Amino acid sequence: MNYFLTGGTGFIGRFLVEKLLARGGTVHLLVREQSLDKLDELRERWGVDESRVRPVIGDLTSPNLGIDAAALSALKGQIDHVFHLAAVYDMSADEEAQATTNIEGTRAAVDAAEAMEAGCFHHVSSIAAAGLFKGIFREDMFEEAEKLEHPYLRTKHESEKVVREECKVPFRIYRPGMVIGHSKTGEMDKVDGPYYFFKMIQKIRHALPQWVPTVGLEGGRLNIVPVDFVVDAMDHIAHLEGEDGKCFHLVDSDPYKVGEILNIFCEAGHAPRMGMRIDSRMFGFIPPFIRQSIKNLPPVKRLTGAVLDDLGIPRSVLSFINYPTRFDARETERALKGTGIGVPRLPDYSPVIWDYWERNLDPDLFKDRTLKGAVEGRVCVVTGATSGIGLATAEKLAEAGAILVIGARTKETLDEVAAGLEAKGGSVHAYQCDFSDMEDCDRFVKTVLDNHGHVDVLVNNAGRSIRRSLSLSFDRFHDFERTMQLNYFGSVRLIMGFAPAMLERRRGHVVNISSIGVLTNAPRFSAYVASKSALDSFSRCAAAEWSDRNVTFTTINMPLVKTPMIAPTKIYDSVPTLTPDEAAQMVADAIIYRPKRIATRLGIFAQVLHALAPKMGEIVMNTGYRMFPDSPAAAGSNSGEKPKVSTEQVAFAAIMRGVHW
């Protein structure tokens, strides 16, 4: 037999061609001239040469498929079956493109089949042709389709109508369900249908242990089928006698609800299952106009859009969450009876679907998530860059190819660091600045903008920490003033200096090195924690103002790091701390991913505990306060004697890893 296919190089098409070749026939594929290389690759996959799979140059959107008269004449009377698979399957595509391809493309395919005097025209439609029909849609139903407002639904319906009303050769129509990957290999060519929710499942998996139950939606029943079932069924039915003029639903006769599907893929992706699923019908008592009004509120629309964009879910997908249509498949079941061709159960093959997506289709695989991709050629400012976290961060940024601007108080040390970074190939610009001096901050900002024009990333790292009990600070008000001067006012001065250019360019990111003490309300650090809390609050307010202008903020609630800042407190020599390089990696992650906050799980737990049971959190912190004494320096002693550390102190510090005591 001889076959002619449109869309033969597409997802369903390449599997169908393989089945048709197994029958010993010759396959003619409509291809554009620029797609011939792709066809060569597919021939290699199928293990055939040009004598078995022949290209027919044309274009779906042209009359008679754009096939020239000589080629069309050569095919006349030679084609037993025409399979029309080419269509737009993207629900987010624009209406004009869908109408041109789905409707006019089908009309061109019908005309070409007639010109070839083909034996049978096989139209691959979709369950979308039923629209949003409420109830059971039978294979002999067509005009009964409802709610075809969406371009995809309407064009699939109209293209099937073209075949029913205009095709003069015998035809058969196939309506597959939502086609997903191969049930044996998981192979799929794009993110579509249930795949849109995989990123959400993956993010939940990263955030929560698998045993934690979550809350989700119930929704309607989505008819999902693997591509191998669709192709096997189509191949078999196409070659049966006496089936012309009929329509076949290639669907799952027992489909799953949306909530069940999500739980099946949660299981496959080792993510927490939805222990409770909310059926949206329970909100039916709310008048529709009120629900619609709430949806159209600007904050609700923006929030919904932000969440959907972050998860990669098109807005149009939401209209199918409560899918109302069930599909009768009696004709298909009759035709397939005794063949062994059937729809496998989704739980049986969902693991291979998930695995293929995560290895090949996960959008994050195609994003440059390296520090180099985030900062190469961009102006990055790091304050306090001559030691500790600042130096380790500067080294990473220089290595990644940033245009690095560093600032610190001591010129000799600053020049030494700059020379070392330049020796390693970094593009480094060092400017001396005392960031506790507002005039010096202004001069620094002006110099940077004059020399570099703008700043892409500002890392507010320069800071001062004071560990001293309040009972030893009654006559040391200057501790609070100088800490606030550097940690808060200095950072805000830089933000306010660099922000106008960021806002004008609609691009900029500020990373503030805060402290875990802000979350734990660390005793002895009242001056330090207050200054960092002030910066955190300022940044949240600024982020709210500039959210729609792509100027973003990340606060890092940094745990205890082994830096010169904590050196005077000798007891820290005996408790667990992060290294500067580990801390710098947190800064790198902030620049790459731009989260609102980076914090340890212990820090987040402490914040939650303080919100839910503040007295309990207070007791825990007071216990630590009493367990760890003030340093001799804080008490006014010049003794350099290293304090003795008890087993209880070490154990407590290990449990509370990273917390300041």
C-alpha cells in the first residue's frame, strides 16, 4: 500500500509512519523544503531509505497543499490512504494561526486527496471538537458541540466540519484524547496538557518532604491517552473494511479527575500527595458575577499571572480544570475488540512519563542557571569586599566574568584584593569608601555611575556586628548609632543612589546580607539585629513599590559565618559555623534565582515559632543567652584568655547550628 501523510514528521506522525512502514508500504510525506534535513534524521530512526519514505515538497497553508502539478499528477491514483495529522496543537497560539492551519490546512488536504484520487482520507481531529459539551459526547455527535469560544476548540470543530461537508473521497475521523508520551519510553516532544503542572509538582517536591500531605483541586475528568495507543488504534482501524464515514474516539473510557491525575504524577515524581482535594463546585453558591468580579480585581489578576508565569502554566489551561465532557467510545471498542489494543492505566506508565519530562522537557534544563550566565558582562557592586563574605563573593563574581566594582574603607587592602582578582583574569574596579559616611556613599555612587553608567547587581555586604548584653550597654548608646549608621543608613544610601538608573532601565537586583538573628531575635545582638531588621523592612517596602519595574530584592538571613567580624568572640571558635565560601554561594544563588529570601530551615522554623508561640521562642533564646556568657571584650576586659566551652554548650550550638549566641 501507498500512504500520504501531512504532519508525518510531527509527534504522532513519526510513530504512525513506523507502523505503516511495518506493513510494507511506501510512505509519502508532505514537507517543506527547509525540513528535508529533519526527514533524513527520521529515515535513520525508521531504518529506511528514500525508496520507502519519499518527500513531497509543499505547504499546508497553500491550495492543494502547495504540491506542484507534476508531483500531484505522479501521485494520482497511487495513494491508498491519506492521513491528515498536521495541525496547531498549541492552545496558546494566536487565533489567526490556528484558523489558517487547522481549517484552511484541512481544506487544502481534502482538495489534494481528491486530486490524488486517494482511496480513503483519514482526518485526525481531537476531542476538542466537542467544545465544552456538558455530559456524554458520542462518536456520532458533532453539531451538538457547545461552548466553542476558545480558538483551539472552535478551529478543531470547524476543521472536522470541512471533512464532513466537503470531502468527496471516503473518509474516517479520529478524535484522540489529550495525547501524552509513549507508555513504554515516555517519549514526548513538548510540554502540553498535564505536563503544564509538572513544574508545580517539582517545586512542591523541593519544598516539602514526600510524607507531608498537601491541599489541591479536584476538578473535572481529563481524558489522557499515550501516543502509542493512539497510533496503534488508528493504524488498525484505518485498515479495516467497511468503516468509512465513521468517527472514532481514541480515548480512555474511564478517565481520571484532575486531582487524581496530579496525585498520580506526584507519586511518580516522589512529591507529596494532595491529602485533601477541593472541588470548585462547593463554591457554586457564590453568584457568578461576584466570582468574576473577584477574578478581575487588578491585584488578583497580577498575582494569578505571576504564579502561572512562574510555573509555566498558560492562563487558558485554567478553563479546562473543570472539564465537563465524557466521551463514549463504543465504535472504537468494537473495532479494537480482540486486538489487545487498549489504553494502559495511567499509574502504570506515569513514572516513565515523569522521568522523560524531567530528563528532556523540564524548562529549567534550557535555562542558564550558572553564575556566569547571570553576571557575565554586567556591573556588580560588592561592599565590604576585602574580607570574609564580601571577598569570597567578589572572587566568585570575578571568576564568572562580571564587571566587578568593590568598595571598602582601607585603600591598601582594597588595592591588594583588586590586584589579586585581576591577576586571576577578573575585570575589577576598586573604589575606597567608608559606607558609614553618607557623603562618602554619595561620592561612591557618583563615581560608579560616571564610570560604568549603571549597576545591575548591588550586594550590600559591608556591616558591623556588636555582641554585647543590654545590661552592659546602658552607657553605650553609640553602639546602636554606629551599627545603624553602617548596616542600615549606608545600605539605604547606596540603594537610593543606584535605583534611579535601575528603574529607568527596568532591570536591577539588590542583595542584602541580613542575619539569622532577625528571624531568631538573637539576644546580645540587639543593635545588630535592629539595624538588619530595618534594612529588611525597607527592602520589602521598596520591592512592593518597584515590583512591576523589574527591580528586585533578595534578603539573605545569613547564619553564623567564620569571618574576621566574629573573631573577637573566642567562643565561636568552638561552635559550628559556615565558611565564607559557603556564604558566598548563598549570595551567588540569590543573584541567579532572585528569590525574595534565602534562609536556613532553622531560621524559618524560628520565625514560625515566634509567630505561633512567641513565649516558647523567647524561652529557647533565653536559655541560650544564659548558657553563653559575654565575651571579655564586651565586658570591658582586655584578657586574651580563650573561654572554656562545656559539652552542653557545644551540644546546644550544634543543634542550633548557625544561630548567634
